[in-house]
Amino acid sequence: MSPVLKPRRGPPLAGPLLLAAIAWGILEVCDQARWPVPADYAPPSSHEFEPAAFVPLLADAFAEPSTHYRSFARLPPVHVHNLNTGESADILLYDLRGTLRPEALERLDQLLCDSTKPDEVRCAPMDRRTIQLMFRAAYHFGRGEVVLISGYRQARTRQEGLHAQGRAIDFKLTGVRPGDLANFVRGFPRAGIGVYTHPRTQYVHVDSRERSYQWADSSAPGAPGTEWPIASPEALLRLDRSYTPESDWPERTQPPPLPARHAIPNEEPSIAPSARD
């Protein structure tokens, strides 16, 4: 009697698919826990969710770790809080294309107004690159709140420096040690970095400039500054030579390479990632 031949079966697919679905769910839960999305957050407009827009995202998922990039579409809103006025907002700075959202910039200009005189608040358009550098720090540490100490300051009797031009921001990050924040922002090329070390300050100053300068200041709030340089001109020159426009973006991000026939239309004016006022 000839043996009964059983049909060959391919490798089971249900198991791996189930495991993949579970893993994806866990990642999504962790992502939401790390970056909680506010209840009033409005997602980008529908044209940003065309099928072609997800092609780069799928490619990212199967990329080698050394070449992995995350799309700007995966960047969550950042909670920004003004310590002086108590105002807060959840800011989604970038759109899917990696351009700066005009409505986000307008809200940040309001949050960074000079409120020294509460009955005479003065505002000015803030330097866009300086804003990008602040958000780069927030995304690096994965914290959901930026605490604003100072932004635009109207020129008065004392020297306000680049704050009077809207090109400087003093800030700190909730849950991040001041020393860790200072060490990270000191890696920004073409920037001014101030490290304020007094126990009643503990924040960093960031501004946009062509030639970098870095300093520390241990003076108390309101007291005359006692700053000193903390980096050699040679080291800063080497740092500035490494600058590219991508240096201002959140780490490992790049715009999706959408085909021309699926290009996302410009419905409103936007600002390129590395543009300055």
C-alpha cells in the first residue's frame, strides 16, 4: 500500500502577524504615555494623509538602524509654558513636510512677548531659527514641557542684547537637569549659548548668530552679570564649520520624499526649516 501523501504547508502566518500587531500596540501606548496628545489637539488637514504620504513611513519601519529617520509627521505637540504670565499652549511646530506652521509661530510670538509691564505687553516676531533650536532640545530629551523664562524684551535703559531683536530665548525643560540641558545645547553650531548657574536661575540662553559664543553666568536674578567664556574660539569655529540646515531640525528627522505627482499643495505660506527673519 502506497503511503498517503499529505500536502505541504507553508510557514504559519497567524502567529507572526499577531505578535506584530501586539508589538505595534505596545509601541503606540508607550508613545502616547511619553507624549500625551492634548484633548483639544486638531490633527493636520486631510491632504496630509494621502496614501503617498505613508510610503516613507513604511520605508522607515524597515530601514537599517544606522540609516533610520523618523518623519516630521511623527513629531508630537510640545507643551510651552510662560513662567511669568502663566500662559500655556500645546505647539505643533512642524507640519508633515518639515515646514514651520504659521499658526504655531503666531502663538509662540504671543507666548514670548515682553510682559515686564503687565499693563503694557509688547510683542515682536521671534527669530524662527531660535525657536527651532529650543524645540530641538525639547525633542532630544523627550519632555513634554518647555518653561519660558524670557523671550522678546523691549530695549529700555539696560542692555537687552539679542532679546531686543527677538533672536534670543531663555528657557528650561521640566524634568531635565540644568547641566544636561546645557551640555546638549552647547553642541548647536552658529548659536549663542548662555548657561545660568545660580540656584534661583538654572536655565539656558539660546540665540541665533553667525559665529558662536558660549558663556556662563552665576549672578542672581536682577544682579549685574558676572559672565565668563566657557569655550575657546578655535573649538567654536570647528563647531560652526559643521553647520548644515538639518542642524536646526529635531534629531533624525527629514521631510518625506513624496513623488511630484503626489506633492502636497501649499494652501498657506510657510517657512522653510532653516529660514531666518
